[in-house]
Amino acid sequence: MKTRSRRAAIPAVLACFLCLAALVALTVLGASLLRPAARHALTLTRPTALVLDAAWADSLNALPDAAAVREAVTAALDDASAAGADTVLFTGLSGQGAIFRSKEVAAAPAAALPDGFLRKLDPVAELVKQAADRGMGAGLLATDETGAALAPGSELPGWAAGLAETYDMLVYFLTPADPADPGAVDTYTAAGGAPLLRRDDSSAVLAAARRQQPGAGLVLGSWGQLPEEAGRMAVTLAFCNGDEAAGAVTLLDKSVPTQLAFSYPDPDAVVYTDTVFLMGTSDPAQTLTVNGREVTRYGAEGVWGLLVEPEMGENTYTASQGGQEVSLTITRRSTTWSSAKTTSDGSRAAKKGEYLRITEALASVLEDKAVSGSIQTTAYAGGMARVADSVRFVRSNKYTYAYQLDTGDYVLAKDCELVADAEPAAFTGITAAQEQDGDVVLTLPGAGAPIWYAEQTDTSLTLRFLSATLEGQMPGECGFARGLAVADWEEGQGFSLTVNFDAAEPLWGYTVDYTADGIRVYLQHAPKRGEADAPLAGVTVLLDPGHGGEDNGAMGAAGMDAPVEKDLNLALARAAAVRLEQLGATVLFTRQDDATLSLGERVEILRQQKPDFFVAVHHNSAALTSDLNQGGGTEAYYFFDSGKTLAENLTAYLTGVTGRALRGSFQDYYYVTRSAVCPAVLLEAGFMTVPAEYESCADETTLWAEAGAIAQAVLATMPG
């Protein structure tokens, strides 16, 4: 009996053993099925990656079971796809260990969770499998056991090498950006894979760098930055994907020369100052001397500047480099200026009650006739008002007249003409109409073109029309204009029109147009931010590249054979247009070629087009009598308060991508900013007369970074 029992037990033991072996085989087979058969990152020639960072790994370790971890992996890949990524990168580490089983690094809780009979969860295998099922790539970031990134050429720890081999992944090493270079980006490289570029703090810089490496991919950012950084990632994708669609865009047809030459001053120049800033070009690879004195060059292209102190009489300066010499002679003389006799400009006094008509595109109505900055309102071409008095005074060494209005303010004779037998402007009622884009137009039928004053608050706009009357019906609410009120202006000076708005739906801009049948008051509704992939959809931006044609603007430090200001203004505007359009904006230009435009023509284009934003693109200059090697910077100007935020954003974003000094944003009365129809700003991107900064301004990669900064500044100025 015992023998039979012992024999009967043998098959049972064998069966158990075979079952156990089968289970082990199935476990091994199941694990092998989770392993991808190929390097999925290799199938993506220009990957767009999201880093599954320590925050993601730590979140896995807080989950209770394998099912929750699988759901978290699915959610992470959903997040990556939603952000625009087709690849995920990770280190395999968390703050509590490795998210895979390893003999060298302690396993984190997620890697130790039960996942069926005799099996532990493998989050890495799950991530790689799910990514492969979606057609996404998965790569490993090279780090040491603390999670610190490793540079190319570093020895990969054994656990990392094993992880890469087990799951057949590309391993990316990090070359960090040079912190001293504002245009530098982080670069991830892997043997057999496309380089990946990263710059989390600047979509503009990242996109500019990508243009220089068309085969490179991107790292959009990290999982832990979502959802707060989703908008920034969308802007990066819009710039980079838009570049692929836009193709080549030519910005400059001139380059900075590197031959030895003086660019300033002109040969045989006569100067009257005790210091002169010499400028020129040179070979950046060779030592440069001027009269035996070695010249320090602060840029990379060989443009140079040197402050000298010429003696009275002739002074010769010889620049030497590599066996070559060029010489320049300048003559210093003492100042012999004397004031000329004061003569009349031909203007005359007005009779009391006579009318004036503005003849310039715009004119200043001044509180103090002798102070150009004492502007009380801006009067536009065709505007008329009654003259209360005439005052003769000297301006620019000429006798001239200032005409005093009923308000006590003055219009200068140079800006207007006197009109005999004019009648007061008279209007019969107001009609209101809402346009398709939400703007409201008030029409005042009648005759006349009165000069007007404006006062705006958060919830109202009051327009005061000089020497005019209004009688007739008033409309009620219309669109975002919540109510109108009309009143007589004090002492019969005219009438006032007040329009009220809700704080939640404020007035964006306004203007008054003169027509043959009366006047139109244009009330612009605030633009609205679009979807993430086109946040500026429906927004119109008017770009005004300064100077042009016969007006070169400022000469750069490299001279007239290199790009001058008009060239750089147009180049930057062209690049900015591309970036703005990539965010969905409609872009208009005052000029798109080397055309000559007067300031008045530019203002008229602005008043006719009525965009949502206006940016006059310029580059700065300084008197060439001090050492300008250490100067430079970015600044912007606005006149109406509506332009202040745009000016601040433009200077902040541009200095962020260029590293130039932030000189600030200032209120001033530049001609092209004198319209309240929208935020209007004059931007001075950088200095033409600072050698190293000039090189930067004329560098195409920097121009693209600046262009992206302009687009991001406009986006940042959008309400809401």
C-alpha cells in the first residue's frame, strides 16, 4: 500500500512542477510580449518630445495597484499627444528609486506592485508598449543614479545601459545651453537619432535655433509643467511647424563685410568735438590695431569701434591687420556757429472768430505754444476749429503764430491754414451700427470736421467736439456700447458725446473719421484670444518698417555696404509677420519693399486700416562722440495709455531673447504712435552704432528670435 501511494504521488509532483514551469514560461513570454521589437524612436525622423520627469515618476509611486499605474501611463501619453508630442523621454528614476526592477538601484514602489500570479508590475514595459501601440517613440535620458543629466561622452551607468538594451531604446545625452549666450538652447543627442532642441523659457529662441537645424527635433518641456505651460508649448509648435510650411524666407540681401575698412567717419571729415568714435570692419580671426593700439572687438563678425581724441588740425588713423593697412584722415576744428537773423515764416495773425483747418496728417494742440510736449489732444488732417486769439512768437529762429482755440490751447501756424467765411460744424442726430467683428460705428450726419478732445476711463469714453452743434435723435444701446449721452460743452465751445461700456467688455480703441456727409466715431471692440494652436486668429497687426527708399535711417557700425537701418527694420518686420501669422494673426504692412513713405502716409494707413495692434519697427542710434562699445539696448515708445502694456511686453520679450539691456518703455509723442484706434508702439530693437549689437541685429538667427518675441509680446498683450 505504501509503495503504491508513493508511486501515485510521483505524477502529481511532476504535474505541479510542469504547471509551475508553464506559469514561469507564460510569465516570461508575457514579459517578452511587452518588449518592443524595434527602436520606435528611430521611426520618427524629427521627434517632438515631452519629458516624463520626476514629478511623473513620483506620481506613479503614489498609486495603489497595477491597474492604476496602467491608467496613469495611458493618461501621460494622452497628455503628451495633447501637447503635440510624438515621443516621450524619461530617466527611469523617481525620488524613491527606479520605476523598473534593478539590482543596482532600489526599485520604487510602482515597480514592486503585484501584477498577477508570481509577477511584479513593470511600468517601463507598460510605457514602451503603450507608446508603440500609438506609433509614438520612447527614449531614455542619460543620467547618473541621482538623476543628474549626463553629457555626451560620459559613461552610462550599468543600470541605464541595461535598461536601454532591455527595451531597445535610444539614449539621449544633454549638452546644456551656454548661459552666457541668450540665443543658445539645450541639445539632446543620441547615437542614431535626430538631435532634440530645448529651451523652456523661450519659444522664440527655440524656433529660431530650429530654423538653423532643420533636421532637429524638439523637446517641448516636461510633464510636470502641464497644464500651465501648455500654451507656451503650443506657441513653440506653431512657430516650428509653421516654418516647415512657410519654407525659405529671405530677410537680408546684404551681409556684414569682414574686410579691413573704416566705416565712420567719412574720409577727410571735419569734426568739432574733442572725441570721435571710429568704426569699421575687419577679419574677426586676426588681431586688429589702430595707430599701433590693439582694438578689442566685442562681437563675432569683426565689426569694431574705438574712441579717439583728435588734436586740432589733421589727424591720421591707420588700421592694421594681417599685413594690410587702411588709413583715414579727419580734421578737427573749433566751432564757428553763430545764430542767424530771425526772419518770418510767412504766417499771419487770424481775425477773431476766423477758422483754422489742419493741413498735416496730425498736429499737436498745445497747452503751451512753446513746449512741444504740452499736448492736450491730437488734431488730424481736415479738422477745424474757431480761433479765439493769435500770438506771435519765435520758434526755430523764425517769427511765427500760434492760434489760440476756445479751450485756451494752441495750434501752430505750421500745421494749419486759415479759412475765411467758415461755418460751425452742425450735426443732426446719431445712428449706431454694430459690425460683424463686434466693433460699433456711430454716424453723425451733417456738415463739418470739428477738432475733438477725448477722455477715456475703464467704463466710458467722452469726446468733446469744438465749434460744433448736435441736435436730433440719440440711439440706445448698440453692441458693447451700453448707452450714449450728449451735452453742451461749456461756454458754447461745442458739445460732448459720452459712450458707456461694461468693465467686462471694455473699449479697445477709438477714432473719429471725417466724411463728406458728417463724421463717424469708430469704437473698437477688444480682440479675443483664439484656440491654443491659433491664439491670434481674428487679430490684425499692422507693422510699420521705419524709413525706406531714399531715407536710409541710421547707418550701422559696418557702414553703407552692410545692412543699414531701413534694411534691418524691414527684415525684422518680415520675420515678425511670419511668426504672427503662425499664431493665426492677419498681418498688414505700411511698406513691404524699399519704398519711401512719409510719416503722414504711415499715420493715414494706420487710421484707414484700424488694426488691433500697431508696431513701428526701428533700430536706434547714438551720437558718435563716446565709447559705444558698452552701450545699446532695447526700448519702446507709446503716446496713448493703451500702448503702455504692449511697449512693456515688447521690450521684455526682446531683451529676453537677445540679452540686450532693457532700456525701458516711455511715453512720448512720436508721430506714428499718435492714434488711439489700437495699442500703437514704436520699437527700437537695438543700436546700429554699437558694433557688437549691430552684428546681433544683422544676424538672421537673432532676427528670427526677435520676430518670435514680437509675436509673443502681442499675444501677451491680448486681453483675458
